Amino acid sequence: MGVNKIDHVVVPGTFDPVTYGHLDVIERAWRLFPKVTVGVAASLGKRGVGTTFSLDERVTMLRDALANEGIGDEIEVLPFQGLLVDFCRGIGARGVVKGLRAMTDFEYELQQSALNTRMAPEIESVYVMSASEYGFVSSSIVRELASFGSDMRFLVPPNVADALQAHYAR
């Protein structure tokens, strides 16, 4: 049987902002696959509302956070627009890695995976369970807490906490 191993995966997301939960998924993908690209989506955000940070800001924050983790040179961070499967094909990735926190994540990701498989059956979906200490963390929770002036350093890297503080101080 001619099986092609997955040698390149994408960890996609809006990363508005990147959290320690995101970094956990990225690092785990890095341990599992020879090449990892993080795809930062130029998304309108959830429910059609724009993102808090621009695409360039999100890419920069993620690159800096990965550099602080000591793996910035080993993981490529690229912005993308459009369909994830088109992005994967364009960079030669044969897999997508995502994290699951709760049943609601599973339901959404099951739909996305089925759709992506119909559009690009050559691209495999791989899921990792969220580490228990990050199971409750989401970018929307981080943004909400930051908007009240809370210290976010237990949920996000220092560079992201500084960016959130500056954003909400305006």
C-alpha cells in the first residue's frame, strides 16, 4: 500500500490574540510533525465582527511569542485569506492540526473536517486535546478580561499582555 506520511501540517487560527492554549497546540504539533506552519487567518472574526488586532499585528505577536518559547526559528508563521484547504495546498501541507477544549469545539470541528475532506480529501485533520490548564482559555475570554484591565499574563505571553494593555488603554 502506497501511504504518504504527513510531513507538513498547518495549525490555523485567527489568534486574536494568541494564548498559551494556542501555543500548547502549536508546540505539540511541532513535536509530532517534521514541519509546522501556523496559518493566521485574515478573518472578520466571530459573528462578523472585526478582529481586535490587525493581521500584521497578530502575525508579529505570534512570531514573537514563538521566539520567546525558543521555537520561533523552527515554525513558520504565515498570514492567509480564503479557504484553509487552499492555503494548505498552496504551501504543500498535507495536514491540519487543531486543539479541542470541549464538546462545543468537537461539534464545530467535526463539521469543518467533513467539509474540508469533501473539498480536499488529500489533507488530513488531526486533533489534540487541550492541556487541562488551558481547557478554559479562549481569545474571547482573554479580550473580555483585558477590557476590564485584568492582568492577562497567566493566559497569554508577555508581549501579548502588553499589546492587550495598550489596546484597551486607548
